[in-house]
Amino acid sequence: MEREKLGSRLGFILLSAGCAIGIGNVWKFPYIAGQYGGGIFVLIHLFYLLILGIPVMTMEFSLGRASQKSPARLYQQLEPKGSKWHLHGYLSVIGLYLLMMFYTTVTGWMLRYFLAMANGSFEGLEVTEVGNYFNNMLGDGNSMVLFMLIVVIIGFLVCSFGLKDGLERITKFMMIALLIIMLVLAVNSIFMSGGEEGLAFYLVPDFQKMLDAGIVNVIVAAMNQAFFTLSLGIGAMAIFGSYIGKKRALMGEAVNVAFLDTFVAIVSGLIIFPACFANGVQPDSGPSLIFITLPNIFNNMFMGQSVFYLYIVRVAFNNFCCIRGNHCLDDGYYRMEQKKNLHGKRHYDVCAFTAVCIRI
């Protein structure tokens, strides 16, 4: 049976960018930029995207297109006889499992935050009180496992419709919704009272801050973020490369994906930093920053709860892309599913394995 294909080039770009866009853009990029000097870190990060990120993504795309296989099998297809490149395929499998466990857990936190905001739990809370809510949530292990399982189930449900009718169709809607929501949030943050200080911190390069943080630390952090934000090194982009047509330039597609990914990261900073300074939150407060700052933003916005809902749904979809990557480890999976019409049966072993590892 013929291998399932994407319906359009737009679907490929949005799906590839949807896999890359996620926690790395929305929480990791702003807080690392805050830790390492703001604007100067952003410039160094863009430099490494150009000289390392885009070329490596192009190479991953080329591996996928040449082999027409998943990350677990492409090396077996392409490696010379007697070589051991296929061992990297096993590392890719492990990496995708670990990445999926990370995203399911954090997305579970976000789902719980949505429910709390929907029932009014954040109304009237001060910045410190919102921080206390986050700390209490981290201490509730059973609740985190429950929300993680809900996220995994929703992810498998989306995957059950296949590549074109499931992931591609949902991604087109989610990506457009993401861009609209982020622009609305950025405008709201920029015009907050005191937000101009955050803009200066974020956009104006400060070499003194770079020296204070340590030049080597800033450079290494910027380089690491360039790989992390584009999901490079574990084969996540290679599977999407297998769906690029022969008429398309791999470098051009890599530039498109990297541009969209970087746009979301930059706009995330425009949301986070002005809001930090307006609400008295330190911009270098780590991953918990997004769970303290964003609720304050939405509490001060008209229809903030609805905006938060759409925002959470989009971030959660990055997890679905990771789950899809694990499903693609077996290239015959969807062909078998189409032939036997087994939409009701999923890889429950992945779900169970993830739940056990997260609980531990």
C-alpha cells in the first residue's frame, strides 16, 4: 500500500514548525534570554541559527527524503555496509521517548492551569499568590500524573486519524490560532504600564550583562538553544524530510521552518518581558516564569480565560507532534492501520511506559 502523504506544502511547513515550536520557544527562550543579558543573547542565538541550526536541519531533511524512512530505520537504509550508523537510530528512539515524557508532563501542568483559570481560581490573586499555586501544584504528584495521562490520551486520539486527516488538518488550525493569539498577547504586554522597561531589557544589547553572565556561558547557551528550539539531533526533523517532494529545495524548506520557529520565540519574548517588568516579576526566574507571568497577563485582559484556553491547546499540540514521531518509528504502522482499519487500537504500551516513568 502506498505510503501516506501530506496534502499540501503548507501542511508540511506548519507540521514541521509545529513540532519545533513548543516549550523551547514559549518558556525556555525567554527565561534563558533573561538569564544571559537579554538583547545580546538574542543576537548570538540568531547567529547560531544561521550557521548551525538551518544547515543541520537541512541535513536531517536530506536523510529523511533520501531514505523515505523514520528515524529508527533511515540509517539502516542509507549506511554503507559494515558501518554502525544504525546505532544512532536506536538513540533517536530513546530520545523521542524521553522528549515525549517531558512534553506530556509539562502539558499536563498547562492543562491544569487552564482548568484553574476557567473556574476563576486565579481571579484577584497577586503575583506571589500565583507563584504559591505553582509550587503547590508541583507537590501534588497524583494530580500531575492524572493530567499527564489525559494529555497522552488526547494525543493518541489525534494520531488515530492518521497523518493527513489527523495531524495535518489539526496543525493548520492550531498554527494559525497560535500566531493570532501571540500577536494579541504581545500587543497587550507592550502597552502595559512599565512594559517599556521590559522591551529595553529584551531588545537592547547590553555587553556588560554578557560579561557578568560569562561570555562562554552565553555563547554555549545560545548554541544549545538553537538546537533545542528546532528539535535537532534526535531525528524529529528527518521524519518530516521524508515527506518533502523532490522538486523542493531542502535549504529553502529549512529556512521557512526556522523562520516561523524563530518568529514565535521572538514574539514570546515580547509577551514575557514587558509583562515581567509590569508585574514586578524577575525575567530570570526560570521555567516557573511562564506559570506566574501568564496568569497575570490573562487576568488583566478582556476575555483572558478564552485566550488562555486557545493558547494552552496550541502548546499542548506540540506534544501530539512528539507522539506522532514515536508512532512513525514503524514505517509500516499506518499502512497496516489503513489496511485493517484498526483506528480503535493504539500503541498502549507507549502510554503505559510513559505513565510509569513520569510517576517514578
